[in-house]
Amino acid sequence: MDDVTPQYTCGSCRRGVLNRRVARCVFCDELLPPGVMLSAAEIAALEAEDRERSIMARRQMAGGGRTMQANDDPSPLELIEGVLDIASDLADFGD
């Protein structure tokens, strides 16, 4: 296996930075060097993208494979049926 050189490292322990959304190194708990941590605007943008992906995935699951529209509010039963449809598709995947 090839060694991977991390793009960002902790200034204290020199280990790779695993999460640029937090101000401290997950290994040694020292503050990360300036410029390593993401800005508040960058973090907000990433969190908005994460929320949008999560919403779209839930809509897809609730729609049984079809993507529901933004004004569609799936019922709990529709969510369960969507999950069961996906599970059934996965079970048949190798056949």
C-alpha cells in the first residue's frame, strides 16, 4: 500500500488533520495552525450541502425510487415503503 501524505498537518504533533471543521487536533488537542481550519463561511456552506443531500436522499427513499418534489411531505408509511423498496432492490441485486 502506498503511503499518503496529508495535505494539512498539526503544527504540534505533525499528524494529518482529519477534520478541518474543528479548531483542535484530534490526536494531541492542540490548536491547529492558522489557515488549516475552514472559515465559518466554508463550514456553513458544507453544512448546507450536507443538509440538501440528506433531504434529497430522504425524498428519494420516500418516493420508492422516484425523487419527490420539495412540496411533497412523505408520510411515515411512505418513508417505510420507500426503505422496503430499496431493501428489496438490494436483496435482488446479485440475482
